[in-house]
Amino acid sequence: LGTDEKVRHQDKSTWYDSKKKSLGEGKLYVTEKQVLWLSSKDEELGFSVDYKSLTMHAVGKDPSLFSESDSYLYCQIGFDGDDFYLVSETDIQKVYDAICECSALNPDEENKII
């Protein structure tokens, strides 16, 4: 994390790839500049995505998808379909709300409507 980055939300979460394969438990940080996930077991495993690259995020509810929770956060990166899922130990709505708030702090100037 950058020294000027303020963390708005953090908690334990499990990251799943686009095929819904678990990549393990880790620590999720929602900062004012990026969403960052770091594996608890493998320090080489993790991701960060800035808000301009995060094209869509949504809360989903389906108890058949993930054994840990019936709620999850779906995120899409870019417009070419890279996506991932996060399942959190806490209320996933809080994660979603933090991403919404921080995303609003980082408007995409190229797509600004006048």
C-alpha cells in the first residue's frame, strides 16, 4: 500500500477465479485507490485493481455457488471479461459499499459525461 492510501475497509475473504476455483483465504483491502487482496498462505499470490479498471461489481446471492456463504461479490476487470469473485467473512454488502464509495473518488475522465 502507498503511504498516501487510506484503507476504507478490510477483512478476511476468499478469492475465486472466473471458473469459481478457490485461490485461498486472504486479506482484502478496499483503499481509496484500489482493491487489493493478498493470500494468507502464499505471499506470491494476490491481486490489485484500480477503480478505472474495475468495470463492474455486484453483490450476488446463491447458496449453491460457494460453501462459505450464500452471498458473494462479483467483479469484472476491463471489458474483455476478466472476472473474479470474493466471499467475505463479514457482510459482503459492506465490501460492496466501500468499493462504490472509493470508485466515486476515482472518476474516469475519458468517459465523463458533460
